[in-house]
Amino acid sequence: MAGILRGEIRWADLNPSRGKEQAGQRPVLILSHDVFNDRSGTVIAVALTSQPQRAAFPLTLALTAPRLPKPSWVKISQIRTLSVERIGRRLGKVSPEELDQVLEGLNEIIGA
């Protein structure tokens, strides 16, 4: 699937999962660069949830992206590499500022 862009929110099939991984059909935020997405056959993404989160930043971030069907939070600690075959239709796009915040949170979690 061509045309998967960094910062997009797309449906993804996260099954099968194990333990506390997010599962099922759910929105994900694409973090990997466009060229990587086009050439590798995979994307790097983080899961979204519509359940209010007790954990604060850097583990989660509330989104303000328009066109999402429900209030949503990025689960920054739920990062996955996914085949583009798991990626579905586009739901929206986060602002550059929100994308920067997610990447900052990820850097805090992994210690970069």
C-alpha cells in the first residue's frame, strides 16, 4: 500500500497480540518517515485508544486531531513495526506539534 504518510492516523489490524499489547482493529499514528513507509513494506506506529488514560505524558498524550470519531489518546509506549498489509484507511492527521510531542515522549521512554 503506497501513500502511508508520517503523522497520519490510520486503522490497523493489531492481532495477534500478547499480554498487555493493544489488540484488534484500532487507530494507529504513523511515526516512520514517508520514504521508509514506501520502500520497506512496513511502518512504525503507536496505538491509539478512546479510553481515558490514568498515565500521563510521556506514556500517553491526548490528541486534538480533527475527524476522529471519539476523544483519543496516543499510547506512546505501545510502539510497533507493522506490515503495510495491516494498515487500512486514513482517519486523519496529527499536527506537527502533536507529532513532535509524541516523539519527545518516546525519546523520554527509551532514554534518547
